[in-house]
Amino acid sequence: MPQRLLTKTGRYSRRVLYGCTAALSIAIVGAVLLLGRGIIDQYGDRQVARFVRTSGEVRTEVDGLSARLAQFADLYEGVWNLRQNDVVPTRRYAGKLAADRGATVTGADLTATPVTLISSLDRPADGARLAMALRVLRDVSGAPLMDAQKLGVTLDGFLYTPDATFLAAFPALRPADLRSAREQGPQPFIRERIAAVEQRIASSAPEAVRGRRPLWYPADETNGHASVSQLIVPMYRDNARVLTIALTLPDAQFTRFFLRKESRRPGFFLLSQTGQRSLGDLPADLEERRLLDTVLANADWSRQAGAEPTTFYKDGVFFVSRRIAGPDWIAVYAYRWQDVWSDLQHEFFAGMVFCVLVLGLLWATAAYFDLRVTRPLLSDAKKLIEAEHFSKAIIDTLPIGIGVYSPETDSILLENSVAVRMLGNVSNEQRLRFYRHVMHERDAEPVPGARHSFIEVRWERAEGQSSYIGVASSWTRFGGRSAVLLGLVDMNERKANEILLMEAKQTADEANRAKSMFLAIVGHEIRTPLHGAMGHLELLARSALSLEQREWVDMTSRSFDALLTLVNDLLDSTKLEANALQISPVPMCPNEVLERCARSFGAAIVQGGVAFHCITDPDLDLVVDGDDQRLTQILQNLLSNAAKFTERGTITIASRCLKREDGKVWARFEVADTGIGIPAAMQSTIFNPLAQADDSISRRFGGTGLGLFLCRNLAHLMGGRISVRSEPGIGSAFRVDLPFAQNTRAPAPPPPVLTGLSVELLCPVSQWRGMLAERLRRWGATVRPAEASAAEPLHIRLAVEADGRAWHAADLGTVPLLGTVFVTAKGPLHAHRDGQKIEVSSFTREGLLAALTELTGAAARPAETPVSMAVDEGLGADLDILVAEDDAVNRTLIRHQLAALGCLRVRVAVDGVEALEMWLERRADLVITDLGMPRLDGIGLLHKLRELDPRARVIATSASVSAEIKADVEQFSSLLQKPVSLGDLRRILRQEMLSRTASPTPAVAEPVRADALDALLRQAFRTEWNKERKSIEQALAGKDMDALRRRVHRLQGALMALGADALVEELRGLQDIYSRADWALIAIRCHQLLAHVDASVG
């Protein structure tokens, strides 16, 4: 741009700047003046509004008074007939009127305040009319609008009849007026009083009088009091005026009645109808009186006021006036210029200051703008033109394509050479087609209309080749219009790399699937002979073996268990990688799973010289819904690591109930050891697959590094979490917190069996001692501290040997009455008794309860299982069992297992087809089938059998996890997980025998007769049992040994007749302690016996 043109542009811009500033200054001054005028107008509007509010209050009071009077008259006229029965002292006041020459004063029996009665109705014939007038007077005197005390002002008025026979004046007349009334006589006095009122009523039409009531008139001052207005309220009966109420409003009380002191503003006045007289009190302020004189001097203008406010200005005074409907008073408000300035002086001063500041700021801004903006702008103009040319040069040299496209005009506003070359050096129309395609793809994105986006476009070039172009776009402004800035990137090389990566991924996925299939097949082929070997080892362990041989069998079984665990961990790891591992909740007891895991590792840990503690929380003895197999897998992995890395010290496995909420039970399982520990730096990696603390761990201790990886993932799958606390050289503690769903179908807990027993608990581990004490209390026992007085009775001592602590006789002190139970990790699962000493394993709650119960002489038997419901394993001899299994080892194993459980009628098929043929030859009571078999698998066999017999009981066996085949096995009667143990088979056979027992089929007459006889005996026993029980309890309470012996002997005979051998043996144990004469022990044993009899035959 030429220098001269820039100089002219600068001169012109300064002229415009300062000219606009001057014009704006003039406008600001004018605006301030207009603003002042507006403020004055607003002030006047506020004064009018205040006047309207104040005059409205007066009008409200007037309307309220009128409404109350009219309402009173209307209400009373509506209930004339109802008031006829009201009792008033008519005779009394008729007599007083006659005695006082027609003038008397009422008492409290008629009116609320004294009222003067003037009446000639003192004859008996006038009793009805006098009674009517007295009734109205009584109600009028009690109304708030007539009660001077309730209104707060003193009202003058009277109630009279139009025929001048009755008049009641309130307040009571002065003595002079009362003497005048007696001297003139009632009627002349009344006519004189009501003459003005009657004249005003007569001057209006009767309809208008009744419709306009109350009637407002200037007051009659004949009573000697200056008044403001008079209110007349005629009352009608059968369209005839029978009474009239006339009230006068005293001038002295006007302000109190209609103008509250706090709401009256200076300059507000109420004038009479003519505007020549001010109502109410005269103002005390001199200026107010002068203002009132000015208002009265302009009475001609005031008389022109109407119902709406009107304004008037004269001689520097502003007037606002209106009339008050009803009494026709004139309300006037006046204020002067002095008042305006006094009220608005702060606003005027602030406005002037603001105007000066704004004008100063405006001119300062103009000068600053000229100095700091206009002159630099001219200097920057040259730089801007240079920058524009420089930007175009940059765009042309960028290695990516740049284009600017305007959708409004469908034109390319800017495009560099790289963009033209990427599009194939085609015509402008073809390039426009590319940009339209880009905008179409851009609008089809999930967030259409976004300002920034990046898309990939496939573009067919002119030579027939496809090209992939990445387009980054953003809305912008270019050349004064909306446009889209596009950056083009060649993506052909990237697309080629993506194709190579996809092919590589597909190849890797196929290899991974092949690996998973290989592991599944190999795992199945390995587990099948493992299951056979483990099952035969279990059978071998049941045979007669020497101690050394039994030890060899146990070691071999543990080796197979470790191998099976390793195989399962490998397969589960593969499933975790494929997200195919699932959770299958079943009813389970958390403490039972924990103890089962403890028993699996207990022998190996203790033999290694390491102490092993198993601590269970009694709150987790309940039945919940959870995956017991996965929980077992977690605990076994943690125990395996603890046993592997702990050479001395203690290993502890414990459970604790954290909380119960929202139908869930949160349980914590903790495995702590005193092993080698884990460095802090490695604790975050030990849960990764194939990870160990360092390379020496695998060489020294072995292992695959999969255990903790499985534990973490299984805990997450079950909705829980796992954590670790460890310190090298001190040990590690793994915590697993898991939620379990509460099982609402779980049976109720058995009743306490140790009620009344005192147990001394000796345990060196405080946590274990607390859990055992709570469990003993729940079993009904009283836990006695070790330091308790020797005088207190001690029935049983429970001594826990832990951390190498062995209890000796010198440590035990007082000899308990029943015996001592020793709990040790090396103890037997089934209590072993030696006199008054019993030893039991620390890994079984049931064994501990059985040991305690055995000392009391009673057999440990669940209360919910009656004696008659016990099932012998040998009863399986009556079952016809069909087994379908394709593996020869497993066929031999299950046949031997069934034989060990007493099942003699067993047929074996090699696949589903052969099993179906055997079924057709002779139906079986129970079918046990493998799921995976050639020709016809287990699912197909189930469908075939159910078609033949919908009630056929078919049991499935599989080495797969139940959750993965849950949809397939739901139709089976039950599922056995391989390797199938004798315990699992025993449970299935027991269920089958119980179901057969529930619906027996009578074969011969003799068993029927035996069952009928047994039922008769039991019914007879139930009939007499309650009375017999009470007799035994009475003998116990009275400590009558002879009576107790007779009753117990009688009970023994009845139980022998019923065949309740176990109860008979328990009863004989009770008889053996008669000689001790220890009534506390005898009572305990008796109550236990009675509870067992109730549960068994009651």
C-alpha cells in the first residue's frame, strides 16, 4: 500500500475518532438530562403509588366496616325465625321500663356493655315486640363492630324501631339525657332522636335503601358530639323495616379508626365531601399545617376528584387526589420541590459525578486509542500484507495437501500443489467432486456437525487406481465467508501395513485356537487315566493295609492330587485367556470348604515341622450360594504356596464374616505363613501368569507361576478381590474377600447340645481362642476362664495344642467332671477316646462337637435327622444300576466303587447305544452316564431315556467344570465331577434310597403289618410322651432319685419296644452316673436325652 494513502487513512481515522467522541459526549449529557427527568417522573409515580396505597387502606377500612354491617344485617334477616326461641329477660326489662318511666340501662344479662333502653313496650301485649328488639340488641352489643373495646374506638349509635316505640342508645346516655327522656316520655324522645335518620331514609326509594346499606351521610351533631359521618343500617323482616341501626363516627377517633399512625405519610389529608374541612386530627408540624392550608385553599380543584387518582400542579406544589366511595370523602396528597430534592439529592449528585467520569473516561479512551491502536494499526498493515504472502508460500511448500472448500458456494477457495497431485492432477470439476464426497462422509459421522474431524476416504483416481487419503477437517472463516479447511494425508502405506497386521493377527488367532484345542484334548486324555488311578487308590485305601503301605498310598494319592491340580490350572489359564471360565453357584458352607482344604494339606504341613492353624468363624457355618469348586481352587493354591515356601514357623488358614447386606454375605479367607516372604517390588507382579518373585524360586521350590494368576482371576469372577501383605524373611498373608448369596432354603441350625455345661478353654492363639469361645457359646456351653475359681463346677476342659505347646497335667489344674478334649493338628478326624481324654483333629468342627457330646454320654446326631431316617450303605444292594462309560479304566473303577458301597446289581455299557439296549432289556433304577461317548453321548442318552420314562433318574459324570456345561446338565437328576469319589457316590445312592423310601411299594403282607404295628407303637408313645416328660422333669427339679430311676426305667422299656437302640444306649449311659449323685451332671444328661427323644420320635 502506498505511504501517502496510508497517511490519508490515518488522518481520516483520527477525525472520525474525535468527532465521534464529541458527538458521543453530547449524547451522554443529553441522556443524563433525560435520565434526571425520568428520575423525577419516577419519583412522582412513586408518590402517586404511595398515595394510592394509603388511600386504599382508608378505603379498605371503609369497605370493611360497611361489609361487616351489611353482613350482620343480612345474616340476622336470614335467621329471624330461628331467633324467636332465644330466651331474653323480657319480663324483667318490661318491669324496669315501667318502673323507670320508659328509660333504663341494661345489665350484663343482656348486653356486653351498658346500653340505655328507651321504650314504651312495657305492657304484656308488647312482650313479643320487646323480646324481638332485645334479641337483636343482645347480638348487636356482642358483635365486634359494635363493641368499643374490640374496635379500639368509641362509637356512638342507637338501635330503634321505625314506630318510635323502642330505642337502644350506646354508649349509655348521660344522666341529663336520661332525665330528659323520662320527662318527655319514650316516644317523643325517640322521635326527636331519629328524626334526621328517618328523613334521610325517606328521601331515598325503599329498594335503593335496602340495596345500598349501610347508608353513609354527614353526621347529625344534635347529640352534642362533633362527628365525621353517619352509617344507617335498616333491618327488614318480611320486606318490612322493623329495626334500624344508626352509627356515628366521632371526629376525635377518626384517625385511629381509618389511618394507622405507622402508615400515614406527611402531606396526606382526608377532607370532607365539600373539600373545605380536614377530617381527623390536625397536624402538629407547622409545615404540615401550611401544606394543609394550601390544600384547603384549592378546594375547588379537590371537589373535582373522582374514584381514580388525579394529579395537579400549582405554585410549586404537586397535588394528588381521589374520592373514597361510600362516605364520599376526598383523599389528598401534596408535596413540593423541596421534598423532591430532599429525597433525590443522592441520585442527582451520583448522576452528575457519573456523567463527569464517563466523559473523562471517553476522551481518555479516544486519546489512548489514537496513540496505541490507530498508529500501530497503520504500522501493522504493511506487516499483514507481507504475512499473507508468506502464508501462501508456506501452504505451497507443506508436504501434505491443503485445501479450503466453501460449501455455500461449492467452490475451492485455496489448494496447494500437493493436494492437486494427491488427487491425480484431475480437472477442477473432479476435484470438487472429491470435496463434496468428503463433506458427505464428514456429515455421516456419529457426531455430525462437529467442528473438527478426521476421516479416511477411498478415492478412485483417473487412471483407475484406488488411493486412501486421510482427511482432517475443521470449520473456519476464509475471505469473509464460512469454509472448511482440509488437510490431506497419503495413507496408502499405512493401509498396506494394516492389511499385513490383520493377516498376522488372524494367523495368531488360529494358532491360539489350535493351542487351546490341543491343551483341552491333552488335558482330557491326561485327566482320564488320572481319575482312574485316583479312584482305585481310594478303593485301595479302604482295604486292610499295613501302616507303611497306607503311608505309601497316601503319598501316591497326594502326588496324583498335585498332578491333577497342575493340569486343572493349565486348562483354567487357557480358559481365562479366552474369557471362557464361568462361575457355577451351588449351596455350600464356606467353613466346610475351608476345612476340607486344610485337611488336604494338613498332614504334609505338619510332617514338615510347621505348625498349622485352622480358624473358622462361627458366622460362616451357614449355607450360602457360591462356587465351592472355585473357592477350593483358590484356597488350595494359596495353601500350596504357603506349604512350599514355609520351612519353619506357622501356617494359618482362617475365615471371617465381614458383613451381611443386600442379601449377600461377605466372607474373608486368609492364608498367612512365616515363609521367605515377597519383596515389595515384586508384589505387584506375582499375580501375572507364569510370574514368580525371581528365577531362583522355580529352581529351588518348583511351580509354574499360574497359581496366583488363577486366584486373582477367580476372585474377580466371583465378584471379590485378593490382596497380599508380605515382608521378606518374615512371611506373607493373602486375603481373599468374596461375596456369597444368602441361601433362603437352608435348614435351620440344630438346637444347642451343650446347654448347661461349663467348659474351660485353653488355647495359646488369641484369634483362635476367640472363635472357639464363640462357637462353644452357640453350642450352648458356658465358657469358663482359665483363672476361674476352683469352687465353680467344671464339666469339660478343651485344650488346643498349637505352636508346639503340649498341655501337661500340671498345667491343667482342676480335674473336670466329664473329661478333657485335646485338639491338635495331628489328631484324628473322628474323635478317639481314652478314658476321660478325647483327642480330635483341629480341622473338623463336626469332630470337635462329636468329641464334646461323647463326653456327655450322648451321641452327636443332627436334630433334623430322625433315627428312623438313617440310611445304611448296604441298602444299595436293592438298586439296579446301569453305567455308561467309554473309558475302560473308569468303567472298572466305578464298578468297584459301587461294589464297595454294597451295590451288587450293576450293568456296564461302553457307549450310549449299548446302554439304551440294556435299558430296553430291563429298566434300571439309576443310570450313571459319561457325557462324552462315541455313537451316542450322555445328552442323547438322557433324551432317549426320558422319552421312554419321564421319571428316569439319570446321573451325569464329566471332567469338565459344571458351569461350562450347565445348560446341558440341568435336565439330569444330578452331576458327578470326575474324579468321582466314594463320598459322592454314597450321597447319590442315599438320595435314591430316600426317594424310594418316600413312596414305597408294598410287596408282601408281612412288611405292611410290621409297618402298621410300628406306626401304632409310635402313635401310642407320642400320646403318653408329654406326660412322661413332665414326670421326669419333676423328679429332676425335686432331686428325687427313686422317682427318677422309675421314670427312666419305664422310658427305657418304651424305647426298646420302638427299636430306638441309639437312645437306649444313651439312656444306659445316664443310668451309669446315678452312683455319683452329681445332680448338675445328671440334669445335663437328662435334658440332652429328652431333646434327642423329642427330635427322634416326637
